[in-house]
Amino acid sequence: MYFLFIGGSGYDPGPSPYEVLAGVVVEDRDLWNLVQAMVDAEVRHFGRRLGQTASDVRARQLLKRKVFRLGRQLRLLRPEDRRSLAKACLDSPGTARIGELTALAQAKLAYVGEVLDLCARFRCRFLASIVNKSSPVPGPDQLRKDYAYLFERFFYLLDDLKPSPNGIVVGDSRQGARSHLLATQMAHYFRVSPRGRQRSALVVPEPLFAHGELAAGLEAASIVAYLTSWGFRTKELVIPERRELKPLIDQVRTLRFRVVRDMGDNPNFVVWGFSVIHDLRMREDREGLEA
């Protein structure tokens, strides 16, 4: 069994260059080890847990420009000194001094780097749908194409493994109405649409929603989404990237899913796990409107 943890970035009205829906795929035998390693890393870098915050918010807090600026205020601190100062900053943010602010910023960047290292250690693969913010959107009851593409790539990943395992999509239980809407749209896609019915042979048509320590998988996905929005670029993605993210983006690139499939007349068609989407409507929705 494989789990696809979903996280997003750039869906707020802020300055994010792209909307990104990202997925971290992990095998069941590695899931708990990954989660526990992330929890251990959190305590080791910050001296405590960071608290329950929405994954997308936390990814932004870990990687915003201010963190890089604060982290460069002083020399690189030793891990043990950084941990104690970062904890003091978290415990008493109103009285934090320059050393504590610097330590917290350095701890955030070290933690993100270790999360990506852990994803590599536990054989995770990354998927992402990257969307222009001006893209046409479907009606409220229709599944957006960024989700459909993510599910398609998840199906390809499962189908490429022999024997092919089943996959479960995991969303964030803290998203309220959005979580219920995802469940409804997923069920419609996998049970009604022809492609969805085909892919339901491997992907369970309804999502699970994580909470507690399992939410670490959602945080990893949100980190990938944030980094992709601000730093991953191809010829189609022309908005300038944040250059300070490059070392982390290099880690993301190495874990992108890639598969060669027989597609139409091309028996060696390369499918990447990262897709750029210019129209969020499914083909049947566009044809209906044009008719």
C-alpha cells in the first residue's frame, strides 16, 4: 500500500507566483518511520514541537524571505547552541533578541533540509500540479484538473510497480469544508468519469484525512508545494524564482517521480510527476461550455 499525502501552496490571494498542489508518496512500511523521524527532527532542531498549525501556513513560516534574512544576521551557530536559543525564541517571542531570532531562522532552514533528506532516505517520490493563477476554473462541483493530474501521476506510479499495489490519498482534516468537497469530487471522478473508473483499480476512490503525528506527511507535501511555487522553474514557468531556495529545490528535483510509458504511437513516452496546467477545467467541462 502506498499513501499520497497532499499539500498546497499559493491558493491564498497573496504574492505567490503559482498555485501548486503537491504530493508526497510513501510506502506503508516506511510511513511511520518517516513520521517519527520528522517528529524527532523537529524536537532536535527547535527543542520542542512547533504546535498544531495548518501545514501550508507552517511551510510559509519556515521558508519565507524573512527567515533567510534573519538566518544570515550572525555566523552559523552550533546545533546545540542553535537549539537552545531557538527554543527560547519560541517560548518567549516578545522578548527575543538577535541571537535567538537568528537561531530560530537557522533552525527552520536546517529542519526543512532534513525533512527533504528524510524523504529521500525513506524512498518517497514527489508529485506536483503547477497552475497559473489566471487559469480558468471549473464549476464548484467539478474536480479541478490539478487534482486529476496528481491522481493520474499517482496511478502511473502504482501501475509501474510490479505487482501493482493500491494507493490511498491523504488530505488535511483541518481544512473543514474544503476537505468534504475534496471527498465528494474525488468520489465523482473515480466512480463516474471513464479515466477515473480505470484508475480506481489502484487508487481508493475516497480520501483519508490525517491528524496528530501523521500530519507530518501533510507538512512534507506543503513544503514541497511552497518550494515548487517559489523556486522550481521550467521553460513554461517564467516568473522569476527566489534564488536562495536553489539548494532546497535541487533536493526536490531529485525526488520527482518519472516513468516511461507506452502512449499512443510512442512506446517510450516520458511522464514526469510535475505538471504545468494552464486550464483547470476538465476536457468535458470545456467542451460543454464551448457548445
